[in-house]
Amino acid sequence: MASEGDFDLSVLTASQQEALQQYTDVTSQEPKDAVPLLERSQWNVQIAIAKFFDGEGPDPLAEAQAAHDDIPRATARHENLHESLLDADFQPFRPVRRPQTEPAPRVVPQPSVLYRTPFLVAVLFSPFRFGYKIFAGVFRSLFYFLSFLPQTLRPRFVASSISKGLRQTSGRRVTLPNETAQRFRRDFEEEYGEHGLPFFEGGHAQALDLAKKDVKFLLTVLLSPEHDDTESFVRNTLLSPEVVNFINDPANNIVIWGGNVLDSEAYQVARDYSALKYPFSCLVCLTPKEGSARMGIVKRLIGPMTPESYLAGIQGAITKYGPDLNGVRLERAAQEMARDLRSQQDSAYERSLAADRERARQKRQAAEAAAAAEKRAQEEAEAAVRSQELRQKWRAWRASTIAPEPDAGAKDAVRLALNMPASSGAGKVIRRFASHTTLEELYAFVECYDLLQDDSGNSKKAEKPEDYEHKYGFRIASMMPREAFEPSEAATVGEKMGRGGNLVVEEVTPDEGEEE
């Protein structure tokens, strides 16, 4: 591909060239200046355009990527078959690579299930059961009397049987993990008084999940009340100020869980974690070099020991595996930062898209409102023109139907003086009307006065427009006393004015007409 300016575009991939083309189409920037900005924006066209117009600030994505790149990771080992055979030839006694730590099992206590013997089997084996009860009763009595002998004089099988019987009879009721943890903490406080150890109040599986989720160390402490060293270990080692302060230090990221092996859950933990001697402690954490989600036992602390030795073992394991956990925390923080940044970008894009949609909707509504107003104005203008045409036709028809003025010698004539409105320019009009002339015809005379004057009463018969109801825009009233007359077909000028009268024609606005 040909180079543009001083920058060779052939070194870019197809997707990068497409991003560069989109960016330059919008910003019109030279490729040699656009490529560094796109590289700083991780080849995200939207981010690069925003930086070009708004200016560059702190780049959270670049910081997150840098933090992600700086995380220490286990170096993978790559070799082919030939190299493996050579290594096998020259190093035949080289041990096989295995995980450095034992896997920490997730112990979930199983509920106890009562098994009921079938009735037929119970009947068949009832003689053996009765014989076993008699035999066990005799030997239990014998062991009871032998237990009063000094421990040095007891037979070995008697001592083991007595301790086994004590362990079997000292079992406690099986409860839920939370209740078991509360009972252990309550018994621990009753036995050793107030202490500063923050025992986890939940099951061992929940403590393991918490340590895995929060990338912390899990310190599991198993105690056996029957062991002679338990009390001295707890008082002198576990509850020593230096150990308590070290466990409570938030910088060490330790979750402590304790259990009594007489409880079902603690017994299962002791069995799965291979606790052969008490007191027993072990430190568990993530082992990212052996698996991203693998929990391993990184330190075992078995038997009684001094606080210094106990603390040195825990500190050594934390010092050895702490950097790996810090790397996991940094990686998770980088992933969380990148996820938050993507979420913020998506939210900003959604808000911008919503704003654009709102502006488009408002613009569309404004255009629709303007079009509707224009259409309404056009319809009103057309209606006004149509109404005016119908009005003119009605006036022409009505002017042709008005009766002529009676002769001067007519006995029933009513002489009226009409003061026409100033807008008509007619001034004062004096005319005679027959006494039986209706008020509506008087209104029609005033309405069509200009037509009557132009045609001098000789206009031909016009047709009445259909579907038209004429409304007069004036009012006729007497002056002294004032009385307004409505255009009625029933009332006549003879009834209202007698032999004559002086009337005034008043213009009425549309608002006044609606109020009346």
C-alpha cells in the first residue's frame, strides 16, 4: 500500500486502516498525526474523535491496560517433542513437574441420614443383636472397673477402648454451619474469656469462598478438647498479643475460621485436610501460578509451638505467596476499571443517543406542528373565501327579495330615519316601510343597502345559496329610549316603531355577538 506523506500505511492492519480512514474523514487530520492519537485511544475511533475535539486528559483505559500489563504472570514453558526427548536423554532422573501446593478442598457438611432396618431383617438378626448387647454390657462393666486402675497399669487395649468410647459418646448435635460457628465462638469465649480473634461466623465452605473472592488468606484452626496441649496452645500461642495483632492487621488480608473436631463440619474438614495431630492450623490462598481459580494449602502448622514459631510460619507463607495475590488483585482492579470505563462509555453513548433522539423528536414535532398550522391557516382562508362568496350570493338574493318603498301617500307607511355606521359611508338614510314589514327585512335592507343603491332596485332575481345561514354584523336600536331590536320574522316595524322613528345601526364585533 502506498504511503501518505511521511507515514507508511502498509504497517497497519486492515481494521486499523479502516479506523484511520473513519477518523480522518471526520477530523481531516494528517495520517502521521492521527496514528499516534489512535494508538493512545486503543484504535477506538469514537474516543479518538472526542480527544481531538475536546482535548486529551487522563486516559483511564491506558492506565488500566498498563496496570494489566505490569501484572506478574507465570512464565509458560513451551517445548517440542524433540526437545522433550533430548531432555529425557540427558536428564533421565529429572522429577516430573507437579503443583507445589496441595489443593484445598471445599468442605460442605453432609446432612445426617437415619437408616431404618427392614422389619424382616430385624427379626432375623434379633438373636445376634441381643447377644451383642449382652456381650457389650459385660465388657463395658469390665472396662468401667478397669478404668479405676492407674494409667500405667491399664492394658493397652483397655485404654484405647475407653478413649474411643469417650469420643463416641461426646459427639454433639449436628447443626447448620452458621449455628455451629456461633456455638464454637460462644464455647471459645466461655473457656478462654474475651479475645480479639475475628472468627468467621459461617461454614468453612463460605469462608473459603470469601477468601477466594476477596483474594485473601484463610487461616483454619482445628481444636480438640480431648488433647492435652489444646489449652496451652490457645492461651500461650493463639491468643498471644503478637499473633492476635498480626491476624487483625488489615494489611495481612487474613480470614480466620475455627472449629471443634467434635462437630461434624470440623471433623470433615480435619479428615479432608489430613489433620493427624492437634492443635492443627493451615493457611490457604489462591495459587495463580498453578491455576487461576485454584485454592491451595500453602502452610501447615501442626502441634504445639511457641508464638514466634507460629507467627514465623504464617509470615513466611504470606511473604512467599503475597506477591502472587497482589498480582491477582491488580489484574482484577484493571479488569474492574476497564469494565467501569466501558460502562461509562456505554452510558455516555446511550445518553448522547437519547439526546439526539429527543432533538430529532422535537424537530419532527415542530415540523408537524408548523405543517398543521399552515394547513389549518390555508383551510381557514379557504373557508373565509367560501363564506365570503356565499355571503355575497346571499346578499344578491336577499336584495332582489326586498319590497320596494311605499308611495308617499300610503296610509300604513312607517317613516324611519336610519343612522348608518361610519364604515358604510351612507350617513343618515330616511326611508318608508310598510307597517307589516318584519324586523328581519329591515335588517336585510340595511345589509343590502349598497346593492340596492347600485342597482336602483332593478337587479334580476338571484338564487339563494344552499347550506348557508347568514349572520348580521350589526344591531338596530332606538335612540330615546334605547331599545335594541333583533332580526325577527314575527315582529313588524309597525308594532315596534308606530308611525315612525329614529334608529341607529351599531356594528357588532364577533366577541360581542358570541356573548349575546
